[in-house]
Amino acid sequence: MAFTLEDLPIRDDLRGQSPYGAPQKHVRVQLNVNENTHPVPADVAEDIVESIRQALTTVNRYPDREFTELRQSLADYLQRGLGSDQGIGTGQTISAEQIWAANGSNEVLQQLLQAFGGPGRTVLGFPPTYSMHSILASGTGTTWIPAQRDDVFRISPETVVAAIREHQPDIVFLCGPNNPTGTPLPIETIEAAYAATDGIVMVDEAYAEFMPTDVPSALTLLPGRERLVVSRTMSKAFAFAGARVGYMAAHPAVIDAFRLVRLPYHLSALTQAAAVAALRHAPEMLAMVDDIKQQRDRMVTELQAMGYRTYETWSNFVLFGGVADPHAAFEALLDQDVIVRDLGIPNHLRVSAGTEEETTAFLDAMRRVAADQPPVRVAA
């Protein structure tokens, strides 16, 4: 009999667990993992390559352990955002001392759980939400407590407070806009959650750049809230998924806690150089966001016209219901060289907003699916 994982002396709480991962299939139209499918502009790519080339000349030395330049660049980027409508005129400042970065926002969240979670501690979440939240909790020995959302996948202030009072978690994870539903997270819900707990409140804002520009970010709540953490990523709006750069903003004392659990020199010199270069071109990198939002809204309109149920989305993807057989629809789309995400939510699929050409290919393929498998009614 073959030797398997279950034959190893693995931790008991990891037995039977499944690793994270969407299907990796090489098809023409890949709209399953919420990537920014627009390529990095050529002139920006050239600057990034030159920055990496320069970093290679000293790659025999360890990188800056505090990634000083990157933290300042990220602080400057967030500060510019707070000066826009999303700052709502707070006059707030964000300094480099409030910034932390790691290899993707997943590592940021893992370090948060290493510092504030662990055996005997709990983290409260609201599924359906980003599946790595519960996986990271399991990997750090933190007990994951799922709580119910309201109708149409929302979380009201009353709902979050009731869940916190019932479970008394050490950490609260909120995701806004929520993945995989795209659902908005009201700023009032974040305020209520923070006021209801003495623990850490983490808001995952991976899709913040796709929110309406007149809606305040959770970043505006940081002053006076020392236990609030706002996580972000360069994977989505910045088209930097392959570079693996995530970051967060919080009180400097929280940053000190992260230093206790981070691996030495966890961000390579090449990663730091690439990210700093990309941030130098933030306006150009973000110019594609408006196009992605247009394609997202186009998908909402045309999926509704086909008879599917869509939900309000502030992200770069659309969750749609009314799919009679999600697995069969997934396979039918795959046969047409289009891949989306079957999340296991009954009668639902999720599709990322791509370029205009990719969106057209998906919608054309979906019409053919709908002709063979007419949409069904789903609960409101």
C-alpha cells in the first residue's frame, strides 16, 4: 500500500484538511482567481526590470530587514488615497511606522494570527468569505468560529455585535468588499465590531481600489483604534499577483508584534525593488481599474438579462446565482476555453472581470450555457 500523508505524524487538527487552491488550467480566458488580467504597461515594466537589475548587483547581501523604502512608498500611496474622496476629508496621516508588508496579504494575515491567535484563542469570521481566513486559522492552531451573515451576504452592525457578544473572540476577521460575494462592508459595521470587543479587528480590503470612490475606507477608522488592522494587496488593482506583495496599516505597536513572528529578511531585495518601482507608477497602474469596473458592471447587466441573479459588487468579480448545475456549467464553460470559479455555493458561480475581449468571450459562452441549462430561481 502506498505511503500517504495520513501515515505521517501530522498534527491531529490538520488531518483531513484540504489545501487552498483553485483549479490551474491553461485556457484562453482565465477568469477564476480574481486576477487583474490587464498586463503591466510596457514603460512601467521596463522601470521595474531596471530596479530589479540594480537590486541584483547587491543580492549577495541580505535585504533591508525593515524594508524601509517600501514601507514609505506604501504609506505615501495610502496617504494619497486618504486625500481623495475615500478619505472623506479627515486630515488623517499614515506614516511608514504604521505599515507592514509581506509575501502577499496571506502572509500578513498568517503573521497576525501567529502574533494574536494560536492554541486556546479564537477568530470570528463570516462565511462565505475568503477561504484562506479559516485555513490560516487552522494552520496557526487558532479556533475558527463561523457566524451567520444577513440576507444577500451582508453584515449589519447589529449582526456583528451579536456574534461578538455570543462568541467573545480574540480576533474578528471582516472582509470588505467581501470575497467571494463582492458584498460591501458598511463602515458602521467595522465601527460597531471594534467597539464590541477588546480583541483585534482585522478588515481585509484586498479589493479596496474597486470600491466606489466616494465610500470611506477602513483606513479612515485607524486614528484612536489601536487594535484595528487594515490589510491590503498589490495583487489586484496593481496587476502584481505574481510578485506576491501584501501589506497592512495599523498602530505602530501592532507592527512591533509582527516583528516578533516574522521570519528574518522575509521580503527579498528583488520583491522590495519591484514593489517600490510599481508604486512610483501608481496612477498609471491604477488607470486600468476603471476599465475593469466597466467590464464588471457590464457582466452584471448582461447576466441579469440572461435570467441570472447577481449581487451588488464592489470588487473586480461577480457572484451570480440561478445556475441549475454549477459543476455542469463550469465544465461547459471550460469546454469553450473559459474558466470561472465553482465555489461550492449551491446554484452559484463566480467570474472575475477581465479585459473587454475576455468579458465578451465569457458572456458569449454563458449565453450558450444558459440555452442548454436555463437559469433557475434562487432565494432573494
